[in-house]
Amino acid sequence: MDVHVFEQHTVPGGYVSSFQRKGFIFPGGTTSFCSSGIVFPILEDLGLKDRLRFVRADYQLSWGTHDIPLHSSTQVCEAFSRAFPHERRHLKHYFSWVRAGEAAFKAMHESNVMFGGGNGAFRTMFRLVFKNPLIPWAMAKARKKTNRDLHAGHFSDPKLRGFLDSLGYPVMEGLVTMGMWYSFFHDYHMPIGGMQVIPEAFVSYITGHGGTIHLGKRVSRILVKNRRVTGVRLEDGSEVSARFVVSAADMRTSLLGLLDEEHLPAPLIETLGKGSPSESMCVVYLGLDHDEGLASHLERFHANHVAFHPDGGEPFHIVWLDKDDPSVVPEGGHALWVGRGSPYERWSGLGREAYKEQKQKEAWNLIREAEKFIPGLSNHIRVMESATPLTFERYTGNWRGATAGWNWDPSRNPHIHPVRDLAIIKGLYFAGHWVYSPGGVPTAMITAWHVARQILKMHTGKRDEVTP
């Protein structure tokens, strides 16, 4: 098929991208991803996995002088029990649930049911439950609960609950929390060379098979006639005819921005109006010089990702980008990513000068907070960049600077069904981390994979050979 990809930015990848400053490579969005039994199988099937190399993205929770690497359920339970001995019994019960959930996700990933279970998914799940009898208990315990419900139901200490609540998104479904723990222990990854190597591998694949990538080309309208897609109109006014169109823009842009409202069912418009995006962030990117003093402070990183709770301040995340990948920094340098949640409303109403002033102020606030974890950090800065929710919205196109599609809080998610609700125009498909929740790299990959198979089925007419 004749494939054309129109990307509004000058580099491909969206949130899975990188930018460079004076030899330092920083992530343009996500700092790590989990495969979820999806990403690596797809890369392997396309022949791309061997072209990319990955290191584990490991995590650590820190406060005061406490550092707890998240290596295993047993190790984390013991570490928290030493810090909160009065919660020992409840920690043991909570992490027995974590351990059962870990076994469930591990079995699902290893069985390939997440990627290609197809018609055999029921039999596969039956075998998993038979081999892991605690799976039904773990899933039942998480059902209709959020991470905060689970933590409030187990622990009376508000400090401990706050630490656990800070891992992942502020409010998540219980089953997602279970998957989060599995990912901490087994399944977070970072590509060597920075995030940009992943979209560049896809670019090479697409162009190598005769496709064309158009960078800096924003689509302004999806063209429809008689309830069937006919192509797209670009921002420069030119039109491209197409039998099939796949939109990977955020869902509100795809449906309310690129389509005329007359093509949308009223219930879908109402549902979109009720949905909230996932939380946005303010981030500062730091390129550092090296000396022995800084090196001694960096020893506090037992993992490359740290969730830090400063005394009297809001928690934030700090990532030592070159800890396990020196290729992202020039010789004699280090790179850090420091970020925390920041409401979009805090930035959207500011004038130009007030915005620049606030952005600079927030960046230095983050640096001062990070110095509670790395003393003297500001004395080593060679490169400094910062980003707000408006920055992420501008460069990635994600509504309100959302970090992972729709909000992970089930009460704020519109729960749009990718088939029932989005099959509105013939030949029009949707892919990306907004199609269903939870959003993220695995969601973007698997939705694109299913859409590609569906289009091939329609194109070839071999409806029985390709299962969407």
C-alpha cells in the first residue's frame, strides 16, 4: 500500500522523542516505558528489536535519609517495614497481594496473551489461573478499587499512604496498580541512545518499505464524503486523497478538531465533553559537569528513576539519564530530568512575559528541591532547559499537555470504546495512547498494530485470514 505519514512536528515520535543541547540528549516526553508483553513482540515481528538496545529503567522511593529501591515485593516490604514498624502486619498483607498480582502479570506476559491471545485467550487465561490460584483473589481484591482505596484500606499511617500514592498516577484503577508493581520489578526500559532511536527505527522501516514521512506537516481536516473518508487537508491548504486514514492525534483533536461535528453522534460528543486528560507536568532538563563532589552525591541513586518526597514540599521525580547509558552525554558530563505534576490551568491564562517569568521561577524551584537530594546541584549546571504543560501541548499536540492520554482516574475517564464508539466513518481509524486507557507506549503500539491488521483485511478482502 502507498503509505504517507504526516507529522506536525519537525521530528517524529511525539512523546517518544528526544532533543539535544550541547551534546546532551534529553527525552522530549516519557523517560521510560513498559513493554507489557506488547512493545517488544511488535518490534521483533517487524524485525526492529535487534536494531535497538535497551537498559532496565529501575525505580527508587526516597525521603529524608531513606532510600528504597523497588527491586522485588519481598525486598520492598521489608524496607518499608523497617521504616514503618507499626505497619509491618499490614505491609505484609498488602505485598502478598502485590506478589500475587506480579505472578499474574508475569504469566500473562510470558504466555504472549497480551499481544496475540486471539481466540485462544480464554484457554490461556484458564491455564494461568490453574497454575497461579491466587490470581482470582488478587484481581477480586483490586476490582472497583483505586490505588488510594487499596492504600487507605491497608494502612493508617498517612505518610506511608502518601508515599505509595505517589508511585504512578495520582489515582489509578486497582488492576493498573497491580500492573505498575510488576513493571517496577520487571518491565520498565530505556533505549540506549535516547528515546528518539525508537521513532527513527520506525521511520527507517516505513521508508525502507516505500512509505513517505512528511515532517512539519500538520493535518487541519479529515475529509469525508457520504460517511466515508476521502483523505486529509493539510494546514497549507493542499489535499491528499486516501482510501484509509489513521489519526494518532489526541482524541479531542481527532474528533472535535479534524472532523466536522455533523459526522459525530451526539452521545459521543457528550462523552468527550466529560473526559479529563491525564495530569500534566513541569520539567527541567539539566546538563551537568562532573567532579568528585557531585559523583559522591550521585551515589545516592540506587536506581536511575527516583520518586523523592522533600520535607515540607511536594513530591517530584528525578531521573539520572546517563546512569546506565553514557551515550546521552558528552564526555565528562551528566544529564538529569527533574519534574512534577503541574496543573494546566496554572499556565494557560498567563500573558507572554508573565509566562516566561513563571516558567523560569518554577524551573529554579525544581532545582532547589532537587538539591535536597543532590546537594550543590546548581553549581554544576552547564545546560538548562525547562518545559511546562503548554510546552508539551505545543510540541506533541496532546490536549492540555496530558502525559498519557485520558485520565487514569476511572471517574474522570470517558471510557470510549475503540470499536463501538469510534467506528463512525468508513475508512477512518484511530491509534495512539488516547484510544483506550490506560494510555502509554504499549497502548499506542497495540492500537496501531490492530488498525494495521484491520486495514490489511479490508484492502485484501481476506476477512478470515486477519483478525483485528
